[in-house]
Amino acid sequence: AHGSDLLDGAVGHFFTDILKISSGPEVQETFNSNIVLGTIFVWICTFLSIFKGVKVVSQVVKVSVPVPLITLAVLLFNSIGKDGASDGIEAYVGNWDLSALNEPVIWQSAVGQIFFSIGVCFGVMTAYSSYMESKKGLLLDSVLIASINSGISIFAGFVVFTAVGVLANDLGVPLTEIEGRIAGPGLVFIGYPAALAQLDTAPQAFSALFFVTIFFLAIDSAFSLVESVVAAIYDTDLGRQASRPKVVFGVCLLGFIFGIWYCLDNGLYMLDIVDYYLNNFIMLGVGALECIASTWVYGYQDSVETIGAKSVNMLNAFTFVGLLLAVIFINALPSNAVAVAFATWPAFQVIGWVAGVMTSTSIAESKVYDVVFSGGAGKFIEIMSVNEYDTLDNVPKAYNIFVHTWALLIKYVVP
């Protein structure tokens, strides 16, 4: 009972004393001035991080990237040998339910999380890549960004769950009770601080270090998202008429104004709603449209000249009918939706390839290749290969296989 009371106190402090949260999303009664002040501070930091361009950003990330990693390592080392840490690790990676992979919502959540953490489909990667040399190789950067992002996310999970396991042991409550009470943002803003408060040595110092880490992680995401908007505006004729600091200030000011909505007592509910639809639906749609635009729309006219309009249209028709049916099955079938959808799409895709090859006007020796890698897929292979090895003749066989597989995934699988 004592442990549950302490947990109740931590939950109440966060939701009632700090957030002053209302009883539901439709209930709005108070305005949280403390959160408004914190929001102003964050937007000022965001402005100062990017108003001078990538030169300032490159200096900021020299601090904002390594400090969180070092802090996470220190916090993990502090928790890993204590009673209850193994229970937290087991709850994190020890229990597998592979049947959950049959649920479309699992895939939606996973893709949404990866998109957000890397910045894919938010314009972040597009903005930063526009500052790179046009001939720079992209393969190593792409692999490193994706791998390091997932690696740090997994590592951070160990940090949080070991601390929560220790907390459950110290409070004498089941780990499942803590998970049930403080899921989502509460795991970071309630569970971990409560665990740090139980430390025998310098709990205040570790708590301060932890929240500094959270701030650095958040500010990295914030100024990256703002940079994507600033870059898009600054690339227009109208945007270039103003100085970069003015454009950054305008975007930050608008961001602050819209952010006031989340400073209300029902702001957390609104944040959950926006986050759910943004990451699970809108970003998935944006990702699919980006792949379609880059591999189907881009290079369309070149494909018509190479394999003929009839071949291109046959390929497009069967591909997108199969894709549409797969989406319908995923959302309409009561059971085995994912399995049926993943069987429907390849069948139509193969028919599209066959029909495209049979109606192709290209030379016989390259008909299959010209159809399968038509549109932007072929251009993607050429750009990725030339950027890495200068000419197509210098491309190693292993890299050639890899980049062709990558093109196939972007054109046919990812959407």
C-alpha cells in the first residue's frame, strides 16, 4: 500500500500540480502560465539554434547529441546492478508476442515512430540534404542514420526500463502496475524521476542531469522540424526577399502561437489526438506519396519513350489496383487482414510486370529490366551509383545488387 501511495503521489504531482490537467479533452477551464513560460524558452532556444543557418546548427549538435548519450550511459550504469533491474529488462525484451505482428496498428505505430524519430516525411531529411554537395555519396549516410537512430532508441529503452524495474522493487509493487499507471509520456516524466528520487547518492543531481538530457533530445527535434519549414520558405522567391533571421523568427512565432493550445489544461489530450493521427495516418500517407512521386511520377515521360505508353499504363494499372485492394482488405477484413493483403498485392504486381513486358516497345534483351525499373527507380539506381563510384562501369557487384534491391523496395514495397 505504501508503494502504491508513493506512485499515486508521483502521478498526481505530474498531472495535477504540473500539467493541471482537466478531466477530459472536451473540458477546458484553466490556462497554465508555467507551461507557457517553458514554451517561450524552448522557442527562444530553437530560434537561436538555427537563425544563422547550418553553421550554428553544426555547433549546437556538438553538445546536444553527445551529452544525452553520455548521460544515458551514466544512468544505465547507475541502475543496471540494482535489485529489480533484471525485471525491467525482462519486461522490455524478455516477453515476445509475435502474434501482434498480425495487427495493422502495430505496423502503423512502428512506422510512425521511426518516421518521427528520424524526421522522414517531415521535410527534415529533405532540408538538411539540400545543404549537401550534389555528388556526395548517400549510401553510408543513409545506413548510419537509420542504424544509429534505432540503436539509440533501443538503448534508451534499456535505460528507462531498468530504472522502472528498480523503482517497482523499491516500492514493493508489481512492475505491471507501474506500466499500467504511467504508460506513454508518464514513463519518462513520472516513472524515471520517481526512480531517481529513490537513489541513495545525489538523487537531485541525477534528476537534473536526466531532464537536461530530455531537453537536448527535444530541442534537436524541435529545431530540425522548424528548419524543414524555413528551408522550404527560403527556397521560394518570396521567402528570399527576407533575411534568414526574419524567416526563422516568423516560423518560430507562428509555432509558439499554435503551441499555446497545448498549454491549456486539456492540452495533453489534444497533443495525444494530434500525435495519433499525425504519426499513424498522415505521415504514412506522406511517405507513400513521396515514394510514388519519386519512382512513378518522376521519370514517367522517359519511361513512355523507353517502353511505350501502353506498357507503362498496364504496369501502373495493375500495381495500383493491387495496392488499393490490399489497403481495403487490411481495413475491412475481420481476421488475417495483413496476410490476405500481402498475398493480394504481389499477385497483381506480377500480372502488371507480365503485361508491361508483353506490351513493351524496348529491345528484347532489356524488356524485363526496363519495365521493372521504369520511372524514377532507374534514375534512383543511376544517381546512387554515379554519386558513389563516378561511373556505372565502376560499380561493384555487391553494391549493384544492394541499390537495385533498394529501388525495388521504394517503388513497389514501401508504398
